[in-house]
Amino acid sequence: MTNHKLLQGLLLLALCGAAFVEPAEAVFPGGRKWAAGLGVFTSPNPFIDHGTEIAPIPLILYSGDRFQALGTGLQYSLIRSPRLQFGMQSNFRFEGFDPEKGSHLAGMERRNGAFEVGARASWFLSPSIGEFAIQAMTDASGVHDGHEVSFGLQRPFGTMRWSIAPSVSAKWKSAELVDYYYGVRASEATDDRTSYAGEAAWNWGAGVEFNYFMSWDWLLTGGTDYQRLSSEIRDSPIVEDGHAFSQSVAVLYLF
């Protein structure tokens, strides 16, 4: 794994709890362990009356030999080898809605984000294929009481100064998770909003990440991700869009 890939993973976890963050077997270039800067994260909300959300986020990241504090998440590497990585991690799920922000959701209870814990394993297959990763997360905050298992394949390209990494992914979401965020309870049903019980679902996605070292100390990094929502989510009466695009970009100072 390159330092480029490590930095990209740190940014994505800090911004949005991305599924395929790299466990760090190395610190930042030059032995540095800290990065600070500003990031902007844009994410479409699939719920009716909820448009794209844009959020500027100040970032302070730490990456030690095994422990990393990455914005909204923590990570501890247990196994580190050239081909196999395994570690425990936590992050915050930024998902849900505020019923006061849309007339179609009026009368529903607020759906909140959740603190989740889990594990991640990755295997470097070959330079031509890239890396395959599996991550399993579960709700530790009692918000949705559900689980998510993510699978991803990423293939980086680049030089010491820049890199680009396309990827494909699949995410399985448990019935409890889908029902909490996309279900409609009987007490929330109206003439225009029927009750709906969420079921386990598979989302499919693709994305690309980039890094560019503007100098030894300054890094420009970001990425974009596309998710195709499953029919179990699209069929919900409170969901408007079956596609989701998210973008992130940040400028970091390494020290």
C-alpha cells in the first residue's frame, strides 16, 4: 500500500466514514503523523424533499504505526503484511433525515446517525488486479440495531506525486438498518405515505479517488462515488431517487 492510498483513505473516513479505508502500516511521508486542513463533502439525500447536502469540514488527522484517529472514526491495525491487512475500527454513520426539512416527511420521527464498530480485512491480489477488501460494521449506539457488510475492489495508478484509484463495491444492509432509515411505521402512514417495512438490501457502486502533492507539505485529495440503491430501498414511499452520487475534496497540511 502506498502513502497516496493511505492519505486518501484517511480523508474519506474523516469526511463520510467510507467503507474501504486502508489500515495504515506506515505514517505520512517523511515520518510525519499529523495532517490538518479543510474538506468539503457533497452528498445527495435520496429522501423526498431533501436535496444535495454540502458540508465544509475542518480536518485533523493522526496516523501512528497501528492506531489512527481519523476525524469521525478510530482504527487499530492488528495484522499488517505486504498482502494481508486486518484491523478493528469505528465510525459514525451520517444517514437519516429531519422531518421538519420536507413537507412529505412531516409527521414522521427523526432518523438519526449512528455510531458503529466493526472489523476490516484486505488482500493485495496483484499489481494488475489491485486490492480486495471486506468490512463488517454493527450499530453500537442502539439507533438502528442493524449491520452492514461491504465488499470492494480497488486498483490504484500513479506516481510519487499523484495517484488515481478507481474502485467497485457492493454493500449488504440488514433489514433492521433498512427499516430504520427507509421504512414507514404504521403510526407515520398517511393517505400519501403508505406504511413500509424495510428488508435486507444490496447496493452496488463505483468510484474513483485522487491524490496530488502540491508540495512536500501540501496535499490535494478527494474522490467521487456512485451508489445504485436496491429495490428494497427504492420502493420506499419516502425515497425519491434510486441513485446517489457523493463527492469529497480536501486540502491537507502534513506535519
